[in-house]
Amino acid sequence: MRTELSRGLPLVVLFVLGLGAGIWSFISPWVERYPEASGWSNSVWTGVWVGAVVAATSAISLVVVLARALHLALNRQSATQQIRG
């Protein structure tokens, strides 16, 4: 059981990094004040949309991994209580 929980830790780190990179890619045109005189180029919009997809995918995956870890921890706790009781 413990190995199941420890397997999720690298995924949590990976998805947190992915979430940060996705958010930065999404907001960087506004933070760095890209020129907007003639509108943004297609490459800027592609970066914004890719950042949104990476951030959303990482956030969803992070929730799934954390939910699975919580589920395993609660199952382990209930199994321990059943053995005692």
C-alpha cells in the first residue's frame, strides 16, 4: 500500500510543474506586454491556447492523482479499523 502512495509523488511534482508552465505560457503575453497595435500574431495566440490546454490538463491530472492517493489512504484506514474492531 505504501508503494502505491509513494508512486504518486513524482506525478504530483510533474503536474505542479506542468500547471506552472501552462499558466505562465497563458499569461505571459499580458505580463510581458506584447505589442497589440496590429493585434497578436497567430504564434502568440497558439502559445496562449497551448498554455491553457497544458494548465487545464495538469490541473485535472493533479486532482485525479491526489484523489486516488486520498482514496487509498482512506481505504487503508478503514481496513485497519476493521482488523482492530
